Amino acid sequence: QSVLTQPPSASGTPGQRVTLSCSGGRSTIGTSTVTWYQQLPGTAPKVLIHGNNQRPSGVPDRFSGSTSGTSASLAISGLQSEDEAVYYCAIWDAGRYVFGTGTEVSVL
Amino acid sequence: QLHLQESDPGLVRPSETLSLTCTVSGGSFRSIRDWWGWVRQPPGKGLEWIGSIHYTGTTYYSPSLASRITISGDTSKNQFSLRLTSVDAADTAIYFCARHAGGLPFYWYLDLWGRGTLVAVTS
């Protein structure tokens, strides 16, 4: 069972801003850096954000990450149809690498 | 361009041992700054970290799987491997190998992934 909780689903219309949350207990997020992964159907996950808010080259700047206390957020501004995917947060916690439960994003 | 490729064991029978190998090409497994990991995903479910290894042989294992797994590396073959013993249907999943960037575990992120291989545990 993951120590990182994400809402199972989120949705928005094209161009809308969508914010995904990742909640950790016992100050997990406050003591580790957060990574966000995007998994398109049938593919391996891809890193969108690492180090809480660092975007690898090639990732559009409409993806942004932030943290506050024991929670992290991924914002997608200007939602596009190709953003339909499952998004996972992840941290290093007490000797193990932990993925969140994942949020499936739909573009209406 | 570094590339990771998992072997394809296909079907594994219950109670037997699952063995997977990840071949690193276009780069070196023997990298002081990189760690290499295994992640799995049961069909239709989320991601689960299995464990990770540094070329020096240092490993981290998921506490929930530690009693059944061994991760090893072979610098001469540029490969690292996973052994999972006493498998059952719950071990049916897509198994991915991946590279941890970021140096220390606190900063880890998986920046390169293999395509994944589906392993089915069935009699």
C-alpha cells in the first residue's frame, strides 16, 4: 500500500488548467524530493518533473511541479488531448522508492 | 543514446523462479553516478518499485518483496538481473528496467526505461 495518495481521476477541457495532488503521510514529501511521471497507454512511464519542480529538457513548460508541507502538486496548464494519461508521483521514503496510486487524466 | 532492453521469459509456473535480465546498450552499467532499477505493473494497476542496484553491487530492495528477490549486475555483459522466487498469480505484471538519475536516493528519478516485458504466472 502506497504512502502517497492521489485522486484516481481528473478531467478538463482543452486549454484548461488542471492540478493533480499527491498527499504523503508522516511528512514523507517534506523529507524527499518528488518526481512526477506520465504514462501514456501501452508505454513506459516518462519523467515530467524531478526534484519537486525541475523539468527535463523536452518536457513542455505547461507542466509544473510544486510542494507544500506533506503534499505535492502537478499543474498542467493549457490541457491538450495528448495529455490523456496516468500521472504518478514518487519519492524515496525510508529505504524504498514509492510510487503514488496514480491519477488518470481525461480530456473532455 | 542509452537504451535498456528487458529479456522475455514469457510464462512462469507458480512456485517457480522468475528471472529477468536488462541489457544496457549505448552506455555503461558501470557508471559511478547511476543506479539501475526494476519496476513492475500488474495489468490495469499502478507502478510498484521492486529494487535497485549500483554497479558496485550495493542494492536496495522493496521491503514487501525482499525475502523473494535478488538483483545482481554483470559489468562484463553490461547487464543487471532480477530473480523473484516462489512466484504466484499476484506476480503477473509488466516488468520494466530503468535507470535512476539524480545520484543519491533522496534525489532519485527514473529517467530512462525499457519497453517492459509481460510476465504471466500460470500453470
